[in-house]
Amino acid sequence: MNITIVGTGYVGLISGVCFAETNNHVVCVDSNEDKIKKLNNGIMPIYEKELEDMCTRNYKEGKIEFTTDMKYAIQKAEVIIIAVGTPSLPNGDVDLSFVYDVSKLIGKYINGYKVIVNKSTVPVGTQKMVTKIISKIQQKYPFDVISNPEFLREGTAIYDTMHMDRVIIGSESKKATEIVIKLHEPFCKNILVTDPESAEMIKYAANSFLATKITFINEIANICSKVGADVKKVAEGIGMDPRISPHFLNAGIGFGGGCFPKDTRALVKIAEKNGYNFSILNSVIEANNRQKTIVIDILEEALNTIKDKTIAILGLSFKPNTNDIRESPAIEIIKAIQKKYGKVKVYDPAALEEAKKILIDVKYAVDEYDAVRDSDAVILVTEWEEFRKMDLYKVRELMKSPVFIDGRNVYDPSNMKKNGFQYYCIGAKS
Ligand code: NAD
């Protein structure tokens, strides 16, 4: 099939490469010239396991191409996938301007029947709105708009796409549904066809549910640390109940990234616009914001003051195996330390370049040992494998004072104490 993917970010690029892998011809189009130039030179604009190899191979075989030429991209395609960003507006609403801009261009350049598949996360009613925009510009060529929310996770995005656990198709057209099923069948047979409104809602409901689950265990952790219980054991115990499941029960310093924070805000707004107060989700957002800076309280307790102290931050990305720092807890933590006149040294295996675009007055280390050298405290923010495997004795030797805050509950407390650390984690008595 000839597929065009509009937006070559985390979703668009990964989907494009995976559709090429299953023998489609893919055109990836993006308005960002720099990104397209990099891709045409074999440079990946994002960090994702296996991406470079798979992308380069398909590019050499002529199965994927990268362009900024929207007319060419639209006219070549039978299926046009929209994968542009849908960021938050300052009031929490969704900024749909990128989706609408693309819809207008499809209306302008359409040259035959097209299936338009929306993978961007969008509020209920967007499929109808996109249909309306295109119909207003042109009535000559038929088209169908499908809502097809994306569930890949950064860090395991290629695997997630090649082994999708489900495909949601929100459609009003049998013909278009069949085309989208055919496109996704090599990845997954678990397909739910529904109306576009339900499909759009499924994505927000899924992300909000997961965000709530994380926040619930974080709240339990905060109580555990007060009453002397251990959240890891509590999570293990409740996770044995199949109705709860052990997944997404790792207590820590809160969720971040390009999806959960913005999608929870968006669902609150969608509810609000329809006269409903989504009270649980409001509390989730508030509790998660508080959770991100819980380590600041621990730091102050351990060091008395943060002023003039050097704090090493291990991990900047919002989760391991990605360079994405959007709404990462690390950013909030660093800003809070700086506000209290502390000095910050950071290291991340993949996200340093992204961080340099937004973080100022921060020392960038070359590795984890360089980061902890002469520090008064270390905060583990992102649980990269590299940090799990650190030589803890060496870390302790390099530090000026032994305060170690494990924001992701990665280390064994007794081992940390044996190595001479003043060790703090989330959800257990220190
Ligand atoms: P991103 O910011 O990484 O990529 C979006 C891309 O769209 C950018 O490269 C941008 O230049 C391009 N773009 C914007 N306007 C354009 C236009 N008019 N024409 C061509 N290109 C344009 O975003 P992302 O993380 O890939 O997310 C895309 C969508 O998918 C969002 O709605 C997001 O919520 C959703 N989503 C993301 C993930 C994830 O893990 N990142 C997972 C599931 C769903």
C-alpha cells in the first residue's frame, strides 16, 4: 500500500518505519526541514532502540522516503496517517491547530479517494471536524476519516508497533475500515471496530486510567513512608490480585512525558466543557505535580539546606530508553533545586542534547561517575539500566557526602546502607 505519514515524530517515524518493514511504500512528511534533512542523511532525530538499523535498511531498499513536500506526499498516498503533535494549550485544552493545518492541506491537494487515518491523540469530535474541514475545501474527491489512536510506548516503540496488543478503529465507512484492518493485520489480529467518538475517547480513558494507577501507588507510597510500611511489598501483595495486576505499580516521583500529563489535562477539559467535574482526574494531576518535587523535601531533611550544595541528577528523560524530556520530573526537580540556590550536575545516557535546549546553569557530566563526583547528594530520577549497574562503591567514594535519593526504588536498601550511603527511597521508612 502507498502510505503517507504526516508528522515524523515519535509516533510518525516509528509507525512509518514499521509500515515499511511490512512491505508498504511509506512517505514520511514533516514541516520541520531540519528533521527531514537529518533523516535523509541517516541521522535519527529521536532515540529509540533498533530504530536506526530498521530505518536505514528500509530507506536503502526504497521502502521509506522523507520529504517536506506536502503536495507530493498527499497525492502519492492511498492512506494518509496524521501523526502530528497535539500539545496542551496553557489552559489545559488541546491545541488542534497542527491537525487542522494538515486537514486543510489534504483538502487542497487531494487527487482521488483517500483514507485519512488519525493517530494523533485528539478530543472527541475531531474526526467529524477533520471531515468537515476537508469537505468545505473540496467536494470533488471522496474520502473517509478514521480515528485510530496510537498506543506505542517510547523506549519500546518498535517492539510495541510490531507486536501491537490492540488496534482501535473508529470508523463510519466499511471500505475504509477494511483498508485500515489490512494495513494493521501483520502487527495484530486483536482489532476493535467502533464509532469514531468511542475510539477517540478510548485513548484518553486508557492514558488517564494508567496515570491514575501510577498516582494511586505513589499516594500509597507516601503513606507507607509515614507508617513504616514498604510500598514495594504492598505493591507485590496487591498485584497478586488479577483484578489489580502487578503492572504500573512501581512507586516513584511521578509520571511525565509527552502524553500522560497532557492527556489527563485534556480529559479534565473535555469533561468540563460538557458540564462534568472529573474529580478523580483533577486529584491525579494535583497529586502528580506534588510527587515530582517530593525529593526536594527529602533533600532538605538530609542536607539541612540546599543552598550552595551540589546535587547530581541521574537521568533526565521521563523514562528510560528515550531522549524525550517533555514534562520530565527531572526538569521540575532541577528548577526547584536552582530556586533554592543549589548547584546541579546532570547526566543522562540519551537526553543530554535535548536538555541543553532548555536547561541553563547546569553542569553536564560525561557519565554517571563524572556526575556524582564531589556531589553533596545524588538523586536517581530515571531508571536507566546503566544506573542500575553502577559500581556503588565507586559512586560512594566519589561523592562528598553520602546522601542518595532513589526516586525510582531501584536499589536494595540494605546494600545501599552497606555501601555507606544515607539512602532514601519512595515509600519506605529511611
Ligand atoms: P512529536 O512532537 O514527536 O512529532 C510531531 C511531528 O509533527 C513533529 O515532527 C512536527 O514537526 C510535525 N508537524 C507538526 N505540524 C505539522 C504539519 N502541519 N505538517 C507536517 N508535520 C507537522 O509528537 P509525537 O510524540 O509523535 O506525538 C504525535 C501524536 O501522537 C500526539 O497527539 C501524541 O499525543 C500522540 N501519541 C504519542 C505517543 C508517544 O509516545 N509519543 C504515543 C501515543 C500517541
